[in-house]
Amino acid sequence: MTRQNNEWDQMIDADKRHIWHPYTSAIDAPPVFPVVSAQGVRLELADGRQLIDGMASWWCAIHGYNHPVLNKALCAQTSNMSHVMFGGLTHSPAVELAELLVDLAPNSLNRVFFSDSGSVAVEVALKMAIQYWYSVGQPKKQKLVSLRNGYHGDTFGAMSVCDPETGMHHLFGDVLAKQLFAPAPECGFAEDCDDRHISTMADILLKHHREIAAVIVEPVVQGAGGMRFYSPQYLVKLRALCDSFDVLLIFDEIATGFGRTGKMFALEHAGVIPDILCLGKALTGGYMTLAATLCNDRISSGISQGEPGAFMHGPTFMANPLACAVAKASIELLLCQPWQQTIERLHSELTEGLAPALELPNVVDVRTLGAIGVIELDKPVDMAVVQPMFVERGVWIRPFGKLVYTMPPYIMKTNDVTMLCRAMVNTVAEIAH
Ligand SMILES: Cc1ncc(COP(=O)(O)O)c(C=O)c1O
């Protein structure tokens, strides 16, 4: 045990010396917790502690960890073919996954471009939109419109359409393409969306449509930009505006896809079909990094019939067979169970479990949608203080800013949801001023 502890101490020292963790200082990094294994909804730390995982590894691990069905799909594919390039070659994991995605997505979205992460799927979507207009003889249409509080990833194109204040615009200044931003929708999920809620977006489109390639939004749930839920009716109005000004519509469902909001895709709350759809995160059940950008015939034919007659993107690990095989298994696993009921159960358990937080003096809002539960505080949490408190309570919750939230694996049982919610509420109570 002592030797093991020493080994872990050395490991953590080496981590501190050489590794740069996400959104973290290299010289003054807060402690990291070593994980040795993960099973079901639990992470096991090196010191033997088990944590109920409320984050599903940044919202991906919908079936939990070490799932026999996903393990089997991955192992079977490993012994067949781990990777081949996708230029000039194809393989059944990619073809079968593409067929499955096209079947699940709205009818018109019938062309799939695979990439290796959510941010890249967004880059691909933006490039598709801009290249489309170039191909059909409108090369001036290059600008993008997005929403304040939006988050679409950390690469340059994606960053340019993230919220200009909470995103990284001030750091990267002129290097980022200058885009247009409409206010985040003020109409809540269950509220009507009036014309006034979308009037600035309408003004932007009216004024600039000749130079706008596309509007990109996260439908219904703005995730990393604030965990805000908004009225599906906003999307209906947005689609109508895009149609009338001949601007493409991109939905980024990287966070919301595969059931998280109670529908397979959040766009189903509105019955609105975008021209381009980005998927990632839960696509592989959290096993491998993979993303997909789907588009309709208008985009794929437009680009293919224009100059240079090809879509100009091609990642080395495009359609990685291991990732495609496990994604197919993950989607089939979701489809063969009553997942809507599961999300409804999680929704009512999260709603009930987090409700006591509303009584706390440092809480301004508690909200839930599908398998998403959010406690919004009146000021940003001090991560160095709060993170160990969650671990002490036996849960893995990673807040950001003023938000203490959970997006648990769908397989989480009632008892564990109860413990998770209790730990969230009690921790928030403990840091109340
Ligand atoms: C809506 C949305 N788009 C894009 C991304 C970027 O995905 P990735 O981190 O896989 O690059 C994220 C990640 O949180 C996201 O929530």
C-alpha cells in the first residue's frame, strides 16, 4: 500500500512537471485526482475511494464505464482493423454508422462527414457553409451569426462563434474572424417566443444577409456558455428567418445529441431541421473521440458541383474504425432500451433532488431539462475549495463559473442520483456566505 502510495505520489509529481491540464495554469495548477478505473457510474481513485460520476466525462459516457457491449464492439474491431486512412478507402464501421445516423436524423440530412472531435465537427460545418456559397457563386457570404452565451469549441473557427465575452475573443483578438452575435434567447424552455425575443437576430439578418453564410446555434440548450435552456419556438422563428434571408442554419448538437434533453436530438423539441448538424460527445458512448457533421443535398450537391468540386477537409483519423464500431454499438444500445423513460426518470429525480438548493441564500436558480440538472449560484465558485469538497462527499462534480451542474450517465440508479443531488446541495450550502 505504501509503495503504491509512493508510486502515485511520483506519478502526480510527474503530472505536475509535464502535463498541461485543460484550462489550467502550468505553474500553479490545482490538485488533480488520479483515477485507476471506472465501472458503471463510478470512478475509482488511486486511494481506493469511489466517486459517483455526475459529469459522464464531460457529457459523453451515457452508458457508464466499462460496458460489456461497448467493450465487445471495440475489441472485435481492434482485432479486425484499428485504423485505415479514409481517402480512397472505406469500411463497414463507417458505412454502417453513417446509415444509422442518417436514419436517426431528420430526413433531409443524408450526407455524413466524420471528424475527430466536436470542435473539428464545428469547423467542418462552418467550412461547409462558406464553401457552399463560394461554390454557388456567392463568395461574399462568409460571415457567421451566433448567439451570446453560445459555446462551440476551442479551435479558431469554433472560438470565433463562441460568446465574445466568456469565450476567448479578448485573448486572440484580431486572429479570430469577426462574426455577428445576437442576444441569447430570453424566452425560457416552457415559454412562448415572441418576435421581440428574436428581433436583434432578425435585424442582423436583414442588414447583413448578403455577407452571411450561416447562423450557428446550440438548439434548446446552451451548454458550456451558461447551461441555459430556451424556447424551442425560437428555433422555429430562426428557421423562418434563415429561409427568408437565404442564410444556412447550423445546429450544434454536440452536447445535446443522443437523448440528453429527452429527445434523440434537441431539434425534435421544435420540429426544425437545420441544413447542417454537428454531433459528437455521446456519439461513441464516451469510448473514443469521434464527431460527425451531417448536411443536406443542397450543401453536398452545391459544393460538389462548384469549384474545386470537392469539400476541402480530410482529417488523418477521419472515420476511425474503432470509433465508428463503438459508436454504432452505443447507438444500438441506446435504441434497444426505453431510453425516453430513463431520461424522464432522471429528470424527475434531478428536479426533486436539486429543489432544496433553491432555499439557499447563494443560489439564484435551479433548473432541469432531460438528464441535465443545474444549480446557478450568485457568484463563481472557488474550484480549489469546492472540488475536494465534492470528492470528500463521494461524487465527481466539476462546476464552472457560477454553475454547479450534473449530466449523469443514463444508467445511474435512483439511489445514486439521490446521493449525487444531496452532495451537490450540501456542498452549495456549505459554501453559502
Ligand atoms: C455544443 C458544443 N459544441 C462543441 C464542443 C466542442 O467539442 P470538443 O470538446 O469535442 O472539441 C462542445 C464541447 O463541450 C460543445 O458543448
